[in-house]
Amino acid sequence: MSTNKIALVTGGSRGLGKNAAQHLAKKGIDVIITYRSKKEEAEEVVASVEKSGQKAAALQLDTGIVKSFDGFISQLTTVLQEKWGRNTFDFLINNAGIDAASKFAETTEEDFDNLVNIHFKGVYFLTQKSLPVIADGGRIINFSTGLARFATPGYAAYASMKGAIEVLTKYLAKELGPRGIAANVVAPGIIETDFTKEAFSHEGMHDRIASITALGRPGMPDDIGGIVAFLCTEEARWINAQRIEASGGMFL
């Protein structure tokens, strides 16, 4: 049986999820990532984690389809048993997401439903379905956004879902406390990834972000992954029900 801690990172095939997986591996934590459609990218992340000396696996999952979760948990328990000789994992990192900007007046019901399914409903029920396989003393890390603190036109729906995640995280911390499970939120500012490619394609966007950020530049994935990994360490054991904004000081 493996004595290593194991993290499950949703949306771990690219962007912040990929970076978090690599930082977790550097801390000596094994990683299972999920991907929605990009299997090759996911396998590359698995290979990079294994290269650093940790075990890894990738599973397909669309976090917006709740009815698929029972089947996913069944697959997950099989992988845990076969690869690790365990029936639990330690850290759930709810990272998977989509970027869909639209002004409040123009948001369609379809846009809204898509965002709520992936960013709130999916997180709610994947966490719920995972409870029997999260080890006591484990951690849950949810992703929010700086946009839940400051308002930028175009993100009313997206930021509202993340606001809901922040409230949910406090309830998770309270209700799962008896099992020794801590729950926290990481709230990045705008980060340069393929997730935000469209936003950064606008002329002057890079300079504008730099001008409203105390540290004078947009964020990079490497600014976030280490925070996620830290929250899974023994040193972070007493951090619970907190929102940790990692935005370099946007809109102070």
C-alpha cells in the first residue's frame, strides 16, 4: 500500500490545474488529474509528474454533468486500488472551469446554465460524491476569483458562481471538521493562460492589468500552483475556511 498522499485535481490537463499538479508532485504528493477532452495533454501531465518521481493517473470527466459522477467515482476507486492499494485519496482540488464573459444584459440562460453546472453545481456534487473516498484529515481546495471581490463588467454570472463557492467552502469546513477535513478557497486574479487568451488578445490589456496590480504585472500559472500545493502540506493544517486571494494586489 502506498504511503504517499494523493491529490485529485479536476481540469488538470492544462493551465492552473496542470501547474498545481506539477507543484504537488514537487512536494512529494501523487496526483490523479481529470480532463474533459484533451487526453493527450493529460497524458503529458501524467508523464511530467512521473518524471519528478511521483505516481500519477488521468481520468476523463466532464464536471458539468452530475449524472456522470457515480461512474467517475467508481473508476476512481478502481484506479486507487490498482495503482496505490488504497480506497481513499487525500486532497480534492476543484479546479476545472471555463471562461465565458458576457455583459449582464446579454447573458443567455444557456450561458448561465453552463457556468452554474461547471463552476457551482458540479463542484457541489462532485465534492459530495467524493466524501466516502476522501480520507479523514484530508483537504478540499476550491477555486474562486478576484472577480468575487471587485467587479469587472462581463463577469456577473461567472463571479456569482464563484461567490457561491466561497460560501459553500465555509459550510464544507464546518460540516467536515469532525472528520479533520479542512476546506479553503484560492482566488486568483487574472492569470495568463489559454483560459484567458481571449481577454489578453485585446490591445493594451497586458499593460492595463499591470497598471491595476500592485506588483505591476499579470499573474502566471506558476504564481498559483505553489499556493495550492502549500495548502496540502502539514504546515498548512490550521488554515481552514479561508479565502486566499492570489492576485498580486489587484484593485487595492
